[in-house]
Amino acid sequence: MRRLTSGFYCLFLQLFVGLSFPYEGPAPLEAIANGCAFLNPKFTPAKSSKNTDFFKGKPTLRELTSQHPYAEVYVGQPHVWTVDIENPVEVENAIRSILSQKVFS
């Protein structure tokens, strides 16, 4: 088996990138448990039944401030980095900070 030693492949071992959906899925928590940091997309405005088709007709009044608000609030940095993915400077700064950390596992 070929060893994955280049910086590009090592990135996948340190960072799990959220793509805004699914909301509150288990994958970010599994990634964190396995030593990855999670780049958590921030939602501005918060997603709810008032502005998101996914929630329309569902019995909830919750407003999601990010893809995984529980991880955002209860885990936080250095494991969860909640960023505005529309802001490339903020994303780049978060990735640089994540990659400069020691591996968690």
C-alpha cells in the first residue's frame, strides 16, 4: 500500500469540511472523535421554517445558526471552527489555524 505523506493528503486527516447540508448530521462528530477539526459553515441569517424549504411543515421553531449548531456551541474551538464560508479570508484564516494545531488523536 502506498503511503500518503504529501501535505495535500495530510489535510484530509486534520480537517473535515462542512458543505452546509445535511444539518446536524453525525459525520462531523465522528470526524472530531477521530482527531479532525470541523470547519462548520455559519448561516446568516439563521435557517428556520421561515426561510428554508427543508424546515417548512416540520414541527419546529428552531433556528440553525450553522450546519451543526450543537458542535458550534458545545464543542467549539479548537475542534469546531464556525466560519462564514462566503468570506474567503475568514475561511483561509481558520484553515491556517487548524493546520497549525497539533493533531488531536
